Amino acid sequence: MPTPIQQILKRLRKYEIRIRKTVNGPMHGDFHSLFKGAGLEFDDVRSYQYGDDVRTINWIVTAKGHGSFVNTFKEEKEQTVFFLLDVSASQEIGREGRQKMDVAREICGVLSLSAIRESSQVGLIGYSEEKELYIKPGKGPRHAYQLIGRMFRLQPRSKGTDLSSAIRFALGMIKRRAVVVLVSDFIDEGYEKNLKALARKHDLVVVHLHDPQETNLPNLGIVPLHDKESGKTLWLNTSSSSFKKSVRERVSGSQGSLEQLCRRNQADYISIRTDEDYVPRLTRLFLVRNKQMKRG
């Protein structure tokens, strides 16, 4: 009988194949991986031409007096993909087996398998309000399976959220430019400055998770609501139309602000609900990035 991890891997492989078949289908031409094109390495120098970026001028070669020269670059053969996974207690909202945490882990797993297939190195940082898990980048299916297994078996020590610290830790750990996939419900404040820095330094993909229970509250009157992160209990009137409206507006406003922040800083953004099939959304993400690379 297959182990739980083997069952998870079987399911994730099916999802990854679905994405690949769609993106690589006759309607979309040649397949370009989600994980290609972000890294550049030095290739050669050539004579300066009008319109070249002055920041690429090779001053050492130019100083020899034979004209101005600029550096040329080529795409790195090996790309590094880092998953920054929010494992705080707020991710435990949702029905059994489809909590935000379950979906977050599956998304990281599916994309890990896709990255490994494209010969990328894959690493992972699991974070709450402290570092919970660090897996250094590695290649090959065996590494991907080990990463997925450790990620699904992780039992976080802390319940809190500190996205700002998580991003700061990632900025310190990931030295070379990489594709960074940040998966979280973004129920936190004060992370925006570090998110901008992450987008400037790396090729950032933001995956924003939601669960219907966060906005579709049943009419139960005044009930206690337990905050898993703080451990406190709040009494709320779930039958109040004004309360429900304020909740929906707060969630919608937060989502809109994050999406605009990503757009301003050239980061990809997708929003995923736990009650939907997330594979089509991941597929559209591949297709969008495919088009961007072709235009580039």
C-alpha cells in the first residue's frame, strides 16, 4: 500500500503533467519553462552601440584605448528556484484536506517537480515568525521528492506570522538572482518594503491564498472566534450585515493593494482559492511568462 507521501507525489505528478500538456500544446507553440530566463551570466564584450545601457560598459577593456566596449550576457543554463512558504497558523483555515496550508504545499510541490524537470535547482524556506525549515538548492528528482516529503511532514514550532522577517531572511540567504515563489495568505502588515527589495533582487512570483470561510461567515449570531496565531478569543456578531461587509471590503482591499504592489515592482501575482482547481491558474501563469520571454 502506498505511503501518504507516495500518494501525494502521485497526485502532484498528475497536476504537473496537466500544466505541461496545456502549455506545450499546439495552441501555444514551443514550451518555455516558468523558471527560465531570470538568471544571466557574463558571456563576452563587444563594441558600444548607440542605445546600449551605459551600466553594461566594461570600463577595464574601454580604458585600453581601443574604443568603448560593453559586456554581453547569456541566460544561465542552470536556474535556481526558491520557494518561500508561509507555514504560520493562519494557513490552517479551511476544510480538512483543503486548508490553505494543504494547497500551499501542493503548489510548491507541483512547481518543484516542474522546475526539476527543466534542470533547475530547487530550494525552500518555510517560515512562520521564525525559520521553520531550510532546504538548500539541489537538482534531480530525488532532491525534489525529499523536499516535498520534508515540507509535508513539517510541524511548525511557532504559530505567528512575520512576513517581513521571512523576506529579510530570504534576501540574506539567496545571494544570486533566482526565481523566488512566495506562497502566503499575506495576513500580516509591514512587509511591503522588504517585498519591494525581493522583487528588485530576484524574479518574484507571488501566490496569494484565500479560503471562503474568511469572507462567507454563517449567520450564527454572537460567537467566539479563536485566533490561532495569538491564542486569543474574540466575540463577533456574525449575523451583522455591516460586519460581513467590512470583512469583505478588508479582504478585497488587501488583495487589491498587494496585486498593485506586485505590478509596480514587476512581480507576477496570482490569487488562488482553496475551493478551486488551482492548476488552470498555474497554467495561465506559465503562459503569461512564456509570452513575456518571447517578447524579450
